[in-house]
Amino acid sequence: MKWRVLDTGFNNGKTNMDVDVHLAESCSPYEGVLRFYRWNPYCISLGANQKIEEIDLEKAKKDNIDVVYRPTGGRAILHAEELTYSVIYPIAENISSRNIYHEINLALIKGLKNYNSVLACLEMENIQPNFANVYKEQLAALCFAVPAKSEIKYAGQKLVGSAQKKMKHALLQHGSILCGDFHLRIIDYLNLAQEKMTLMKVELSGKTTDLFSILNIKIDYSKLIVSLIKGFQDHFRIESEFIVHEEIFS
């Protein structure tokens, strides 16, 4: 299988989600796609089945924060100081989406280790939570509140959050690699009482981490992308060129 690698830079929330869907719907059965992108303006994305009433839309608009739905499941994320990745993987009847999820996260770990040796101790969550129960808890509205099985952690805290959706001919997986702590402000945009928001901020900050907090150095996004590409090349044993495809926005 051949791969394309795309760096589509900064775009608004709707464009970023539309491009992922377009790539998945137009996927060749012989080609995978690895895409990297960022968000301008910052954006709250909701899981496909999440209620928009959970978000304070008036405050988000006032603060110039986009609000969009993802095609994938999961809960709310504030996309800000992060590098977002997506993988479009052609599927066949004998391919397990769970196995692909695991393999993609292994490739991400290899790439993060390439970026900085301090990340050599990254680990994957080995327990799948009961999300039916999780969604009843205080942090139910937030994606980064609980790691799913195979998601990436550092010292027990979630660093990368990912979600999947099976399309007609391909699997779409995308996720956030946290590079700073702005994502914690998602709680400011929930329709909750102030006291509950304060408690949730403390709880969420203990469950997540980010590259700047770990490394204490400014994140070099270009280097991070190159490191992640190398991780995918090594893990999937692929050869690919680093190509920007501007025409996907037409």
C-alpha cells in the first residue's frame, strides 16, 4: 500500500472536518493518507452524537472559538495548542478497526520518541473503560477525561486523544497531540455552574498532560511533523513523500 503525507496547515473547524471526510470518502483502495493540521481560530469539536446544548455557544462566539461536529464519536475537545493528525486507511472485510487503531498509535509513539528522547517512556492504555458508565460522570462531556484502550499516556496522563469512524471504503482516525495546556479551558465553555467548573478544571488537569509541560521547551511543530512521519514510515515500513495538496480545499 502506498501512502500520501499531507500538511494542510491552519484552517477553521469546518474546513478541517470537511477535508477529513473528503479524504475518507475519496480514498483509493491502494493508498493510505497521513494528514497533519492545526486550527485557526481555535475550535471546540463535539463527538457526532454529543448534544450541542452542553456548550455555551454565546461565550464561544464572543471569544472567537469555532464550534463544529466531528464525524467521529467521543466527547468535546478544545483544539488549540496541539498538532492534529488524521489517518485514512482503506479497509477490507478481514481488517479489524481496533487493530488499526492500535497500530496507528504505535506509529505515533515511535514518532514522538523521534522528536525527543524524554518521550521514550510513553505508554499505551491497556484497559478499555465502560463508556456507558463514564458518560454518566462529572467529566462526561470531555474527550480527554478518560483514555480509551491503546491511547497514548505519559506518566499515567493522557497526551494524545483519538477517535475512529468506518466510512464506506476507508477508516478515518484522527486525534489531538497536545502541545500546550490551552485545551484545559474547554471547561469554561460548558453550560455548568461555576463551582462545578472549578472542580472539573482541577480533575481534568490531573488526567492530561502536554508536550510543553513534559519537555519545558517551545514545541517545534515542523520538527514534530517530520518526526511523526518517520515514525509511520518505520512502523508501517512505507516509503512516502512529504507533499502538500492544496487542491483538497477546492
